[in-house]
Amino acid sequence: MSQHFGVPPAPRRTPLTAEEKVRGEAAFAPLVAEHLLAGGRFRITADTPEMVELFQNAARRVSDSLQRPVVSYANGRDIVITFGED
């Protein structure tokens, strides 16, 4: 037995389901829009390529909802979302 009694197992990452991705994008889009409108940019660290994709998709939703170009830059784990050129 590799697990000691009373020690919780290490958390494991599981991929998001398609439904969870859609809900995540929909939930984060208003937050991203709020930060963009208040300060012109939104910065976050994503720990997996899947999370980078989720925030890039949220940025697309924000662009559609604000009817303004919104761009996202991912550099490894850091993502910056800002307004693009009109």
C-alpha cells in the first residue's frame, strides 16, 4: 500500500468536458469584459494549454459581446487580453 492512512491522495487533473468548457467560457467572459472596460487589459496565468484555450475563447466572446476587437496573447502560462486595433 503506497498511501498512508489519513493522508489524502494527490489531486489529479482531468480534462474539462465540452459542457464545462462552454460554461467556463461563458462564466469568465463577463469578468474579462469588466476588467477590459475598467483598465484596458486582463492578465491571468493558466497552468495548462486547455486553460489557455478557454481564456482565448472567452476573449472571443467578449469581442462579440462588446462588438470591439479583442486580442489575446499567450506566452507560456501568461495570458494577456486587451483591446485590438479598430
